[in-house]
Amino acid sequence: MIRLRHKVLIHSFRVLDQLILIAVAALIIYFRPEIALLGGSPVAPATYRMGDTIGVLLLGLGWVGIFAYCIRYKADRFVALTTQLKDLLKATSLASFWLVIVSGIFSFRSINTGNILLFWAAVTFAGVISRFALRMMLMSARRSGYNYRFLLVIGANSRAREVAARIDDRPELGYKIVGYVAETPATQEAWQQMPGIPGEVLGVLDDLQSVLKRERVDEMIVCLPVDSRFSDIVKVVQLARDLGIVLRLMPELRDNTLFKTLHLEEFEGEQVVTLFREQMLLQLLAKRMVDTVVSLTALIVLAPLMITVAILIKTSSPGPVLFAQDRVGMNQRRFRIYKFRSMVVDAEEKKQELAHLNEIADGPAFKMKNDPRITRIGRFIRKTSIDELPQLFNVLHGEMSLVGPRPPLPEEVKKYEWLFRKRLSVKPGITCVWQISGRSNTSFERWMEMDNEYIDNWSIWLDLEILVKTVPAVLLGRGAA
């Protein structure tokens, strides 16, 4: 009965999201055509055409697919509101983009730039309100003693104590702890002597079957150490499967960071737990599309600036306009990186003479605040990062990305510590977290840590966030050498 109510709630929410999309689109296309929104030009009243039917069907199918892909439609009390809102923002942004594509193909005459922005704002706002309303309704019901789930905690250890404290502090989650199942009689006795822990110990692992027979249990949460209790965890999983009880695994681990990227996948009909997998193909395709479109557009728009800089470099100091250098890219592939030359021609030879003045003491990279090799024009273009603009050609060619760890020199890679080599598992980028976090003011070790954190948490949305933050960082010249 509980699962049936969950399914009804989930499907109702799916339908509600689609109704919001349809209602807002209908208002904009058919009922508000006479208004010129946000500076757009007035549009003629919409008239129905046969081609509209196909366009509307494609629009609807696309929206269903987009929301199914972006939003986790499941009755899960552990999903944070911030996660729900991030998913909603992704979905409404892609839905708006899909509206642009379909309206362009089928010439929906009531659609202009202002209406697209209005559509995005309206569906996002309505989605936020609906989620807030549902959450507030459920929280109110749970505080009043309704819509509760009875939870059995498997384990009597520090992990179980942490879980119990969190649930006790969050009554709005709607959980009541039935009790605990200890590992052994010794841990049961020690647990019972601890003050301030909600619920009681109902038995030990050998008693679990009888505990489940006599107690009302909706969910179990396993807090056992994996290394010493794996066989017991398997038995708990089997019991939960036999009884149809929801089971959550929050095992006590020696190093939780190792399991942050755990995913369940399938290989030839077998379930495989993957800890470190390649990024999703769809997201990688989106990243490449953004790289191609933005780099090509930037090269066209910035062409006058780049030509001006090239002339200034050529007339102010002897030597070529561009500086080309071997760098190490994804999976240790070598490529030639291009920059506007900001130093004297023999800068690499003079670098050896200045090695003792390197301000990065904890790593192989070289940084010097008042580097005498930098030319007068070079100082300006480095301060504003204009010297990096030719790397847009590297991005367009596919050797680099707009966002990613900065590409190291081959001699730097040879000196890398083992953990630093992880940054070679992705395409290098023009900008990165280091670039927006102080650059030369950041220690080498922290720089490497930031790159690894970026790789572990990568998404197309994180790339867009870094790109947006790069603009003020460049304009203000924060940490530029």
C-alpha cells in the first residue's frame, strides 16, 4: 500500500511538471501574442496550422524526455531540496532550449527572445513553488505524526550513532527509529550504556530474522564495517529482499572518500559496482559541443583584438607573435600549445638562471612575480590573460577544453607525485578552479588538490559555473603572475 502511494505521488508529480510546461507555453504562444516582452518586437496573433501539430508533439516528447533525464522522480526522503532545485534548473533550461529549436524549425510566430526568457522564468518559478508546497505539506504532516517510516538500524557503532543523531535532529524527514541490531552481545551491552541514543537494541545480528517478524519495519539502514562484516551485510540484503523491505547501505568505512564515486552498472547481465568510471557520454558530447561553439564564436568576435595584440607584440619586441610549446594532455598525449608571446625570445634558456627565484617551493611548476623575461606588452596581456586567447585554436582542434586542469610541461610531469597524475586523466583547459581561486597566490599542492576535486565532481554545469566566474577573475587580475 505504501509503495502504491509512492508511485501515485511520483506519477502525479511527473504529470504536474508537464502540465506546467504546457500551460506556460500555451499562454505565451496562443493567449499573449500581442505583447512585446522584454524588448522584443510585437508579434502577430497566432493562427493554427497543420504543421503546428507535429511541432507540438515533438515539443511534448522532448520535454518528457528532458525531465525524465534530469529529474529524479522518486519518493526519497534523503534527497535534499537543493538537489531537487538543481535538477529542476537543468530541466527547465534544457526545456527552454528545446523550445527554441522546435519553434525555429516550425516557425512558431509568437515566440521571440523575450518569450523564451519568460517561459524559462515561469516554468522554473512554478516548479520551485510546487516542490516547496509539497515539501512543506509533507513536513507538516510528519511533525503531526503522519507519513512516518519505521527504520531499523543495523549496527551499534560510531556510524550508527551518527545516523541516529541526524535522524533525531531532522523530524521533517519522517523517520522513527524502531531500534538497533548490534553486531555481538558485547557491542549490544556497550551500546545500551551510552546515554542519549534514541531507541533500544532489539537484538544481535543472529536475531535479525526474529526481530523482523515481531517489529514493524518499513526500512533498514546498514551501518556495519565492510571489511569485517561483509558476510553479515549479504545476509541482511537477502532478508530485506525476501520481505520487500527498503534497504539503505551506509557502511562504516576506513576511508569514505574512496567510495564517493560508486555507481551500480551492468555488464553482460551481471551487476558491477564501479568506483571510478568515465564521464557519461551525453555530458561529454555536451562539453565538446560547448567547447566547439564557444571557441569558434570567441575567435570570430575577438579577431580584431587578437590582430591588434599581434601587431603590438611584433612592433614592440623582436621575435614571433605566437609562442608554441610542447605540453602534456589527456592520458599523457603530447600536443603543441599556443600563446601570444609575452616574454623575450630566449626566455626558456634564461629560466635555468632564475630557477633559484622560483616562488613555488612545493612543486615542479615555475612562477615568479616580477619575472624579468616578461616584455612590456607581455606584462599587460598576462595580467588580463589575453596571452591565452590563441589556445582557443587548441580547443577548436580538440586538444584542449575551455575548462580543465592547466596543461603541464613534460618536465613537470616527470616530477609529479603519484596523486598529482590524476589530472592527466581529462583534457586540459584554458581555465580551471585554480584560475579563479587566486592562481599564483595558491600553493602548488592546493592547486593539484583543486584539480582532483574538479575531476571527481565534474559536470557540464560545473564547467559553466567556472566559465562565469572566470570573467571577474580575469578582469580583476586576481593572482595573475
